[in-house]
Amino acid sequence: MSKGDIVLVYLPFTDLKGKKLRPALVLYEGKRDLVLAFISSRLERYDLKTSVLIMEEDPGFKVTGLKVSSVIRLDKIATIHKSLIAGKIGTLPYYLRKK
């Protein structure tokens, strides 16, 4: 995995009684850990100051591996161990990396 990859990560519930598979953008790759920005399909919650929209209509949407229009939540960043990654589903289109 490397910067710009979109991955699926197992995120624990806040009560630690379970976990859910969620998409995230790799911002940085260390030896054992990754710094990720979480991705959500709940577009109504986005704030342009802290989020980046990825719309299905965008020419590079297919390479993301996402199923629906989504928002990269730059206000939801975490460092996680690489073992929590289920796999890579796509990459962030180059034109969005410049933003």
C-alpha cells in the first residue's frame, strides 16, 4: 500500500464489541502503520473545508473502487496497524491528489 491508495479497513465500534469494514484513503505509509482519512457515502454531512468529494460523474471515479459517490473526511484521520487492512480496492485519481 502507498499514498493515494483506497483500502478497506476493519474499524472497531466505539464499545469494542465488534468491527465494520470501511473504505479509507492512505495518506502516509510507515513501516508498521498507515495514516488514513476515512471515506463516507453520507454526502449530506460533508464540509468543503475538511472534505473532498468524489462523485460518480467524475471521469476518474472508476479507479477508486468505490461503489457510490463519497466524501473523503479529512477531519477523520487515524493511524492504524497494517494488519487491520483487508485489502486495496482502488486509487485516488491523480487530479484529486492536487487538491
